[in-house]
Amino acid sequence: GNPKGVAISHEGVMNTLVDMKKRFALDENEGVLGLSALNFDLSIFDIFGSIYMGGFLSLVKDPRNAEEINHMLEQFPITIWNSVPAIMKLFLESLPVDYRNTEINHIFLSGDWIGTDLPAKLADVAPNSELTALGGATEGSIWSNYYQVKLPVPKEWVSIPYGTPLDGQLYRVVDQRGRDCPDWVPGELWIGGIGVAK
């Protein structure tokens, strides 16, 4: 499709950053691995989240280059991985069987479907990390929901659940007339709250 631009307020972005910092106890000791293009909304967390936490950001030139990513992980004490699942999957496929990274504490994946096989693979590769699935439209100030993934992933799941709203964000599942659907009844997802684009 065609690229789109959305007008996000400073208040909306700060709401997301404040929630993430508080929820995950992020501080000045964090190192973020910048894997997203600067015109992609995940980079907002990379850049402004690093500044807000007081930590640092290491930008990767080519997120498909596993050798470059490995070099960054070896050179800098990276504690946060923030990317789409496809970049993580590419990285995992390039690793030797015995690879381990004990520095990464937080893995934030968003922007696409997260397969149910990924959490167990990540637990082997980055044993000190917590995997959090984040979601929401670009129009929701980066993310508007989160789900902390715990092992084992139930066998009946076909994907990681969409999650719970972040602070200041609202979710409704509605029918064709805009009425709230009962639990477990499919409908259309409406996102509201501070993060919604102007």
C-alpha cells in the first residue's frame, strides 16, 4: 500500500514512554538496539525512549544483517531489543546452536503476527529476557497494548494474544452498530485514549 503519515501529539508519545518506563522499570542503565527505520513508528521508542530513560541507543544500519547485529551486541551492553517479529526471526535463523546472550533483559516485538514457537526459541537464546508482545495502530502513539508472554505457550494458541491496554489507552470490541460485544464474541476493535492521533 501507500505510506501514510499521522499527526501524533507529544502528549500521546509521552503517555506511551511514561507507561513503558514505569511498567518495565526501565532506567539509565538501558541500552536500546535500534533496528527500525527512522520513518517507522517503532523508532520513536528507540530514540525518545532512550533519551527519556537516560540510557543509550545503538543504531543498526541494516537490520537484516545478522553479522552487524551480532557485532553491536558484542560491543555494547544492549538490554532492550525492539523490532518486528520478522527481524527477530531472521536473526535467530542466523545464529549458531550454542549462541547465548545474557545482557538482553527486554524483548519488545510488535507490528505483526508473533508465532507461538518464538517464545521458547528466545528463552534459549536470551535466557535473562522477558518477551512482551506490543500492539496497536500507528495512530495509537507507537503502541496501545501489551502482553507479557510466559512459557509454556498453550498448544491451542495460533498466535500470541493481542493484549491489555497501556495506561491512558482504551479498547472496545464492537458490533456493526458500534455496540459492545459480549466476551468471546468477534467484532471490530476500536482504540481510544490519549495516544490516538490528532
